[in-house]
Amino acid sequence: MSRSHFLSLDEAFKWVAGSIVECGAVIAPRGLPTRELRAVHFSIEDPRRRYVSLAARRWSFPYALGEFCWHARGSNRLDEISFYASRWQRMSEDSETIRASCYGAKIFVERPPHVSQWVAARNTLIQDPASRRAVLSIAAPLDETVSQDVDVSCATSLQFSVRSGKLEAIANMRSNDAILGLPYDIFLFTMLQEMIAVELRVELGPYHHFVGSLHIYDSDLDWARQIARATQLVGEPMPPMRNLGGLQNLLEGERRTRKGLPLESDTGRSDEYWSDLLSVLNYRNTRHFGRSALLEAVVANPLYQQLTRLHQG
């Protein structure tokens, strides 16, 4: 339990799974048997190693990208995210929207007469790089009604700090499902971390993850044991994000492929970083609609080929 600094998400994920299996306390919130570690912290030194390549997990790179697009668009629409994972349908109160776990809607949507939290955090760090105030608030205040809702935000805040010329991120979670949720949460938060580092034109620093209740449901314990024993299959980081100029092209391309529409000729011609990510979604969604596609013909980036193939295998 003492180790808390890791180079990659792969390393941290193995440690988390093994630690909960070995040391987790038995609890049963809402009557669900669970193993839990309390007040856990760990850091990832290279946030670009934000993927899981452990074959036992079968982590989905395309899903992580689809969820990132949903958040980056500032959406709360159920149909947009349930396209990638049907389990989101169980989290909607009205079968149309996601009320609490729509982190992007809370971060990127303007709050007239105020700017969005994202713009406010960025401007705070531009004006004072040493500021401790660049905090994105994600969780709503708890009340009696919210406490009974199906969907209550697991993340409470994401803080950005510039230290020693590098942009660090600190995520705070009230609760984190270590097997299902944690890998995708860290992918999202480190993408946001790198985005704001790009906007500030500073280097990317470490990512810090704090969790009140880090847990595994008993139904996933055997799976966790397999993950703790698994071998890391990929080691290289994702390429560095150079600019945000191609982000809107990614979001528009994701929207088109999700609706079964072909990409427009100029949509894929953005910055290589963003067009490579779009190619993964294009491959996944092309196959979703029953059209055959050869991975190597659609996805040029060798790392992304590996990560996409892991989930298929």
C-alpha cells in the first residue's frame, strides 16, 4: 500500500487492483458487497501514458475517445454517450440527459453573465501562474433529493497548478470504481490537463489522483486479481498535444461518424494529433454500422493501432 508514484496509468492500475484485493475493507453501500480503500492518493508522472494496455482489462481506447468528445463538447445528452456504452442509460433520470456525471457540461458551458469554468481557470493561471485558485468544481451540493439519485457525480473537483514551469493536475473523487471508472476518469482528466498546458504554453507535469472511497464490487474481484497479475503490453506515451486548433474538427468528425455519416473532406485534415484520434473513432463507428474496415488502412498511428486492437482481441 505504500507506493504512490507511477510512470503510467498501467502501473498505477495494477497497483490499485492488487491493493484493494489484498487490503480492501468489506462494506456494502446500498446493499452492494464491496472492497474499499479509504483516502487513497497516487500520482502518474507521465500523464501521456494515460491508457491501459493490460489485456485482462480490455480497456477501450475508442470508448475513452468518445467519452472525451462528449465532455469536451460540454454535452449532457444521453444519446451521445450511450452510443458508446449502454450502461449510461441507467444513469439518466429523464431518458434524455445526464444530470450529474456530465463533467464537460459543468466545465465548458458558459454561465451567463460569467464565462465557463474552463475559461476562468485558464485566465486565472495566465494572470498569476502561481495561483492556487484554478479549481474546476464538478460536484453539486448534497441535499436529501440528490442523495437518492441514481447519478451522483463521483468527481468533486479538478485543480490545475503551474509549478516549476509545468502544469500539474489534482483530481479529487468522493468515490471511484477502480475497475470500471478509474481508467476512463484518468484518461479524461489528463487530456484536460494537457489541453490547459497547451493553452498556457507550459510543459506537462505530473497528475495526482485523490479518492475518498476507492473500491471494487465483489462481482469484479476475480477480474481485479487477473488485472493485478497482468503484463503491460504497451509502454510508449501518446504523442504530445501541440495545439487545440484541431479539437473542433475532432468533435465534428465524431458527431458525423456517430450518426453513420461519412467524414467531410476537410474534417480529417486538421492537426495530425487530432486527426489521428478521429481516425480511431472513424474505424470504431464504421464497424458499428456494419461496414467493414481494415484497422491499418484507417488508423495510421502504430500506438493507436495497438490500443484499438487490444480491446478487439
